[in-house]
Amino acid sequence: MQIGLLVTNFRELEESADWDFDYLEGFPGMLGADSDDPQAERECLALLEKHPLQMKTMCGFIPDPQGRGLMVVGPDVSLERLRIFVTRVFDLMQRAGVEVIGYGSGGSRWVPDGFDRNRAIQQVADFLHLCADLGEPRGVKVALEPYNRDDANLLNTVSEATEFIEEVDRSHAKLMADFFHIKLNGESFDALKEAGPHLIHAHIAEPGRGRPQTTPADHALFLRALRASGYDGRVTLSGALPAYPDDGATAIALKKAIA
């Protein structure tokens, strides 16, 4: 199992070079996805190429979905706009050697009041099929992230998302597990047993929001539950874990927990 670090900007990218992580995770904007300037794209890719760690995964797939007309669920969905957007992101990921992007983006799949939930589920399936169609020839996979109930109202739990991904049944559209959302939902790590065959990515971060601080024992239980499910891939530190003094110490502690 590999432990990675989410970096949100190029300052954090530079700082991360001295810590004992195995890979980096970033946002599509760090590849130049928000710019139409080819020079900006080349500069972004050049900075990533010089870093001692490879950026292998991404999150933050669809920022501001409503403002950008990129809703996945609801009455105003445009698969054509989504196709153009995903094609651009996946092309940049292919150039940078990024293999997996998480699809959380809870706002993009928020079911409006009165909207048919079965139709909403089908719309998410349509989006993941679109991602799989575009991702397979580019060597890019999308990982559906179950979101806590405060930040999304569809596909919230690991069990719900596992059943859904089984029905989608695409090699380039799979599942991720996130300690943060599992804890906020009050789920058991036992749900990871069924999810295991479909997992291609995982996150860990402090849930916070007034809840008791998690402990190294909690983190070890999550990592060991992932391994017991058959998952031995990447786990990204996607936010601080206050049980440790800094991100560097967190990397060391998480690696010891899975040794």
C-alpha cells in the first residue's frame, strides 16, 4: 500500500519534496485545465516533471458545477458539455501520467427537491459511462467517492456506492473509500469487505465538524480494513490528521500502520 499527499497549489508541491510520501495527488487546475493557454499547460507539466514524486491521482473533478453548467444530476444536465470538459481533463491527465481521478463533487450530483431519484441515479451512471468511454483509450480511470450526507444527497454510503458500481460494471469506472466521509456518516469499516474488489483509490483526513478527534488506532483500523478487503493500492492524505505534528510525521505513522 502506498501513502500519498494531496497538494492544492505549487507552493505545497515544492514543500512536499522533503516528506516521505510515495506519490502526490492534485487538482485538474494544476495541469492547466482552467487555462486555454498552451504555454500555461506546458509550464504546469514542467513543474510536475521536476518533482521527485509523481502525481498519480487527482480529486476536485468538477469545481462549481452549477456555475459552469456541468451538473451531473437534475433537469439541466448537458452530456455534451460534460464530454468536452472530461475530454480536456483526461487529455491533460494522460500527458502528465495521472492515472486516477476521484469523482466526489457532491454538488454536481445533488438531487433537487421533487426530482426523480431513479432518474438521478441513471444520470450518474450515464456520466460514469461517459468517463469510462473517454478514459479507457487514455489510460485514465474515475473512482466514485461516496459522500457524507451533509455534502451530497445521493450515493452517500460505501454500501450504496458499491452496489451502484457493480451495476455500472466498467473497468475504468470504479470506487474509492474515504475515511473522512465514512466517519461523518457513522459507517462501519466492515462495509469495505464488499467494496474491496471495486476499490481503486482511498483518502484519509480528519472528519472534524465537532466530532471527537480520531486517533492513530482509528487510522490503523481503516488501513487494515482496506488491506483485509484485498485493496493494496494508494491512500492519499487529503487533509490534516491532528493526531500527528505535521504531514511528514503523518506519512511515517501511516506507513508504520500498514507495515
